[in-house]
Amino acid sequence: AATARRDQAAFAYRRTALQAFREVDDSLAGVRRSGEQANAFAAQRDALAGALRNASNRYRAGYSAYIDQLDAQRGLLTAELSLVQARADRLTAYVTLYQAMGGGWSRDDAAIVRR
């Protein structure tokens, strides 16, 4: 009976440790993925900023309508909003990683950060 309890405790410990490693690994993947997304949105924002400069120059030179400049500006603002959201997602991923590594965050605190 004592051997069975010991084996059961060892199995429970092993299962808990594996779950903890899995949570940390998943959290690291989330940090990496959100960083890649933020980099992609930053590159998109930079490209759209150049497109806005070109559209503004074309408008000032009389080669295009003002609506083209406004459309380029709208695209840039949308990209900037996406970048801000991606950066917020990355910060949330860091909180999740900290929590998975045994940090002092409760699930309620993490939910508040996600909002």
C-alpha cells in the first residue's frame, strides 16, 4: 500500500511538472509569435508611411486626387492601430509567461491586463 501511494505521488508530481513545462513552452511560443506579428505590423506601417508620403507628393504636384492621399492616410492609421494591438498582445504574452513560470499573477490579474 505504501509503495502504491509513493508511486501515485511520483506520478502526480511528474504530471504536474510536465504540465508546467508545457505551459512555459506554450507561453514562450506566444511571446515569440506576438513578437513576429509586431515586427510584421511595424514593417507594414513603415511601407504605408512611405505610400502616404508618395500620395501626398503626387497630390501636391497635381498628379492625383486628394482622395488618394486620404486613402493612404487611412491605411497608415489602420496599420498603426494593428501595431499597437500587436504590442499589447505581446505584453499580455509576457504576463502569461511570467505566470506560467510561477510568477505572482493570479488569473484575475491577467484577465484585467488583457482588457
